[in-house]
Amino acid sequence: MSQPPPDRTPASLIGRASRVFLVGIGGAGMSAIARVLAARGAEVHGCDATATPITDALAADGLRLAIGDDAALPGGTDLVIASAAIPADHPVRTRADASGVPVLGYSAALGGLMDRHTGIAIAGTHGKSTTAAMLGAALVDAGLDPTAIVGATSRQLTSGALAADEGPVGSRLGAPVVPRGPLAGRPGLLVAEACEFNRSFLDLRPTIGCIGGIEADHLDQYGSLGAVVDAFARFAALLPPAADGGVLLMGHNDPHRLTVSAATSARVETVGCNPHADWTATYDEPSGVVSVRHGGTQAAWRQRMPGPHNAENAAMAFAAACTAGADASVVAESLGAFRGVDRRCQLLGERPVAGGAVRVYDDYGHHPTEVDATLRAIRRAERPEARGGRLIAVFQPHQHTRTRFLLDGFAASFSAADHVVVPEIYRVRETEADRRSVGAQDLVNRVQAQGVDAVHVHPFANVVAHLDRACRPGDVVVVMGAGPVWQVARDFMANGAPRDATRPAVAHA
């Protein structure tokens, strides 16, 4: 009698794997999965194109890493997990295919892990990493001991925002079962980002879903905003029915809320700075105080990360934590102590210049809404004009296709800046035709047409020298983008032998 074929669902493959190889292991999400699998007892190997602090930390913790693309696949490997950036013809994937070793993409692997947990998935065009990190830290502080996989480094995840010491990594391994609260006894909580890129969030199986807001992005894949909204509706439909604990939390002011929420049988509640929201938030920007009211629950805290957008991120984290069973007062205290996420409105410090200093921020924003919100928040928090300074934005566009589709939005997003520096566009997964369709100078021309001083600086290596010449005492520099532009901020700081900030940071991680 023939044997049934082995179960090759992601959850089963993840559960059976004893020797796993991760291609692109140095990514924030991939490294988190590696740590979770290693902690569960799997022998974890991996490779990445270049060595980074993340790969160094993984190697220091005993994971077996190779640097370079042509890594050998160890004998006995029973699962390969590949980052979304890894092409199908990568040497390790080719060897796995030839050997019959199953290959999962990152999102499928994350979905397999979530299928074995009580998942809380953070979706939306903006704010996923910040909200997920806030939520993870709050659940730790509330004693719910979650596993957390966040696509950015937050050193408060390991021990919570209220702990005296920060952890070394931006992920954590939690309890196998929920230890307390209304979900006690269920499989342990797993907090993770749910990214709409390539519709990868449709691989996840959450119990609680959060959607902060929906905008047009990744239009090279989706083609239209309508297709983006449809994908979010399909994500909402993945949630279990309300009778089985399914909950969808949505930003109240999102114009697509009713369309998306109609697709799910989960309980739907709204969150935001709107008096009609189920979780009604208020934000007093001068003081930084955020308050949230929900039925008989009310709490307030002083937010360290500036801007209304971060207040709404925190309100969503508060609602999700309380929904999972956390004590509201502990969650509020945790959110008040949360110091931020790397590359999300992160204050690096002060760079000395002749006659004074320049304050330097690093930010991941690469969508017009993110750029606009971050620059406005920093301008209001720093007020450089009060000390004779300017707000200088260094923005590296991420992909020619995104730049072309959102060119007008990008041009309008720098209105809060005094001077904009645009390096060459960072090219990922694009054709020569894509590259020729738009250039950095096209963006500069549009920004200048909006009345904002802007310049295209190239090659990329000249950006720091431009800042060295252009900056004067009292200026604030914000380095923005999803590509290697983060190095500009570090190199600019290093050139001036920077000292620590002389007054409290607005935000740092």
C-alpha cells in the first residue's frame, strides 16, 4: 500500500526542519527567523552577500554563516529559506532544487511560523516596523512573553521598553503558549510585520490583524490603487471569524476601511484620532501626550517619537496589546518609555561644524507620505529656524519604478525642507528600460518647481562632501531612504568627530 505524500505546507516544513539554510540571512526579518528556528532546536546555516553587524551577531551566537553568493549547501539540509531579494537562479537555490530540498520564500516561512502561533500581523502602507516594535515591547512588559519578528532593529524588544538594559537584536523568542490573560493556553503570541510587497502578506495566518492605512505603492506590481485595496481585503479575509477570536483593527480615517472590513468575518474595530473611532486617540503635539479611550478603558502617555503619525502608530499598538489581553496601564507606561526603532526618525547626535553643530537624523522613509510626515514632525520638534538653521533633507529615491509612479507626490513631499539633496536612484530588481524612464534630476526639477531649493549630487560618494560644504551651525540634516543612503549619515557624523547630543533626543533607538 503506497504511502501518502509528505506534507509540504510551510507550517509542516518549518515544524519538521532540523537543518535549515537561509539565503540572505543578514536581513532583519530573515535573521529573526534564523534565531527563532535555532532556539527551537534546528541547526541553522546561512549566507549573505556581505558581512554586516547583523551577520556578525548571528555568527557570534553560533549560527554557521558564509559570506558570498556561492555558498555550499550542507549535507542533510532539509529546508532552504530565501529572502524576497534572492533570484530564482541563485546558486544555493539552484543546488536545493537539484537536490530536491524544498525552498520557501521569506513570507511563506513567516506564515509557517505564524501558523504554529497566535499571530498578530501589522499591515499597512506605513508604520509597520514602528508599530510592531512598540507592540512587541509592550507585550513583553505586560508579561505576555511574545515572539517578535520585526523588519527593523529595536533593541527594546528583547526585554521590553521598561527594562533597564537593551537587548542586542531586533527580534525575540517568546513562550510556546500564552502565559496569561484571555488567550492563556493558546499557542504563544507571534508579532510580525505583514508586508504588501508582492502580496507576500497573503502567506500569513494571523488571529489579530492591524491595518494602519492604505495608499498607492508598489504600483509596478499592482498597477493601480484598486488592486492594492483588493489585496488588503484578501489579507483581512484570512482572519478567523469573530467567534474564533479573529479581530481586525483598522485606522478609522482610512478611506478604504469599509471596503476592506467588508471582506472579513472577524470582529472589526477602528483606531485613530477621530471621535467616532472605537479606540479614540488624541495627540497634543507640544507636550507629546497621547491618550486613548475605548469603552471603560482610558490611558495616556508622553510619546518620545515625534509627529501625529507616530501617535497613531502608538494608538494602534495600544489597541492590539489590549486586545491580546495586556493591562492597559502597563501598555501605556511601556509606550511612554519606548525610544524608537533604528532608521525611523532616529536622532544620531550632533556633528560639530565651525561655530557650532548640526543635528543629524536617519530615517527609512521612501514613500511621499512618509517623507512629508517625517520632515514635518522633525521641523516642529527641532525648530531649526529659531536658531538660524535650516532643515536639510538627503533623499535617495528607492527604485526607478516607484519614483516614476509617485514623482508628483515626491515633489510635493519636501515642502517642510529648506534644502534637498538627491543622489542617484537606488536600483533594485529593475530593467534598463526602468532605469531610463526617470532619473534623479527629474525629481530635483520637480522639487525646484515647488519652490524648494534642491540639487542632484553624484556620484554617490560626493554626498558627504556636499554636506561638509553646505552645513552651518543650527542646521538639522535628515538622511532618508531605503537604500545605502544610511551610510551618508554615519560618514557625515564620523567626518566631524561627533559628540553626543547636548539636549534630550527627540527620538532614538
